[in-house]
Amino acid sequence: MIPVLELKTQYAAIQQEVEEAALRVLRSTRYILGPEVQAFEEEFAAWNGSAHAIGVGNGTDALQASLRALGIGPGDEVICPPHTFIATAGAVSLTGATPIFADIDLDTFNINVESAEKAITAKTKAIIAVHLYGHAAPVDQLKKIADAHGIYLIEDCAQATGSLLNGQHVGTFGICGCFSFFPSKNLGGIGDGGMIITNNDEFYGKALMVRNHGSKVRYYHDMIGTNTRLDEIQAAVLRVKLKYVNEWNTRRRAVAAAYNKGLEGVAITPTERPGCYHVYHQYTVRVPERDRFVSFLNEHGVGAVIYYPVELHMQKAFANVVPAGFSLPASEQAMKEVMSLPMYPELNDEQISTIIDTLKQFKP
Ligand SMILES: *Cc1c(COP(=O)(O)O)cnc(C)c1O
């Protein structure tokens, strides 16, 4: 069986460095907001070309803390794509604001610019663009629209560490970029972790306060914040892994290129728009008879999964915020046709050939 994701090979390749880093923290007894988090924040900001970085507990918290730092809450609307992990819009609901769903582009699966603009009302405070599967959303265009309407652009970069648009790192176009270091992401920790990056000094100050119970000075609280901190062990391990992300993303792109070539005529392969540097968190194709196709692959030893089987505007959890009969045709088509294939830098050429050959055997 070739699984959709396999982390053991990568761990073995960097085991000594990772274990030394974790041990260094254990022995230091500095576990919260110590030198590792500070160093990793500086390194991650520099790597992305942003002025600041704020380590937080996970990617969901990165989004929620950003929204709260911007003062977004009850009565406000935030525009989101429906074809994404629930955290994108869930974070909006957690602040008391309302997620409003806009449609996607079928070629990249990212939010559609016109649909996002049409969804803007007097209550809209922000648009969240998700760089889904590792491909940059059109944040250059969305930024112009956000500026014209006096609202914020927030970037959900959970699947897109290292992804570029016109040579610039995602997460640096809007007011902030929100990252997840969940173990399966392109830069994954040994547990939960997240990061917010920003070029805005004022936002940086607010986000720091939200992270740490609304306090700048210990035991003096200017607002109700929360406790969502990246911990020292995660930071130490992520510092090791950050050194390899470019190399890993390069290999992901080579795997994708091999798939693209082998799957011509078998599936609609992913688009890489001009100016984009796709980092293939997922390699997601569109196929007819998708459910039968996924079963066929799984029965023949090839992992294949559906990201995502239910669009967010169709989820029970959002039934109270979505009008009856509301429909987003492109996203609903994606929901029926998408299938993600095994994708990780350690996939070898023989496995890639096996996967392609197996896909070719499917009879629609
Ligand atoms: C993983 C993910 C998140 C949430 O990150 P966590 O660290 O799991 O909280 C948010 N948005 C997207 C698009 C994701 O893929």
C-alpha cells in the first residue's frame, strides 16, 4: 500500500537533529515563550520576508487570534471560500462574527475574485483567502478590492508554507498570514503549532496581546485575550525543519511534474497559474466517477482521499448562517470531482510509476 501521507522516512532522515533540539529544550526547563520561540519567530519572519512573526498554538488559533486582533466579532461579516478545511470559517464563527461564503475557481480551487467582491456588504470586515493545496490564491487582486472597500485581507497559509506569488511569499500580501505546523503540513511539527506573520506594527502589538491574555506587562490586562502560544519544543524542532522546507517543496514539485506527465488524459491535473510557485501540499485532480475511482485505487494499493467531501456552506455547523437554497456551483462541482493522491517529498520514482499505472487501469 502506498499511503497518501507517510512521515517516517522524513523523520529518519533528520532524526538526530530533531531529537537533539527537543532534548535541548527538555533539559533547559524553559518551556513557554523562551529563546527557541523567539529565534524561530525571527527565522520564520526572515524566511518569508515579513517584519514580524507570532508563534501560536495552532493554525486555527492563528486565524482566530488575527481576527480578534483586528477587532472582528459579533455583527461583523467575513468572506471565506467554502472549499477548505473547516478551520478557515470556524475561526470566524469562534469570534462571534459570521462567515459569508463566496465561490471558487475550478482550476485552482481558490476563492474567485468576483464572487468575493460581490459578497461584500456594509457589515464586511475582512476576506480570508486560503492558499489551498499550496497554490497561491489571487491575493494581489483581492488586496486591491479589500483596500478599495476599506476591509482587511487575511491569508490562510496553513497549506502553503513556501508558496510564492510573483516571487513574494504568501502571507505577506494581506494584513497577516496564518500558518499551521500540524504534522502533515509542508512544515510540520511534532504536535500542534501555528504562526501569524505581518508587516503591520500595530497589528503585531495587538496579536501579541491576544496570544497572551491581553497583557503587555505581566498581570496587567488591557483586553480579554487567550492562551495560545507556540511551545519551546515545537519551536526547536520547527527551526530544524525550516532549513529543509525549500528542498522538500522542490521535491514535491518534481513529484507533481511526474504525475502531470503520467496522468495526461486520465484526470484533470492541477493548474499552476503564471507567477505562482505551487508547493503541492496536496496533489489534487478532478475525475469523473470520483467515488468509484477512489475505491478502485484504495483496493489496488494506492492511497487516495477526498479533500473536501462537503463544502462548508453545506455543513450542518454553518446551517444557521447560510440562507436556504444558497448554492455555489463551482465549489459544488469540485466537491463531486476532487481526489488527492499520495504527496510527500519522500515518494520515490518507483512509487510514482506504480501510482500512475494504477490510475491508468481505472475504467470509468
Ligand atoms: C490545517 C488547516 C488549518 C488549521 O490548522 P490547525 O493547526 O490544524 O489548527 C486551517 N486552514 C487550513 C486551510 C488548513 O489546512
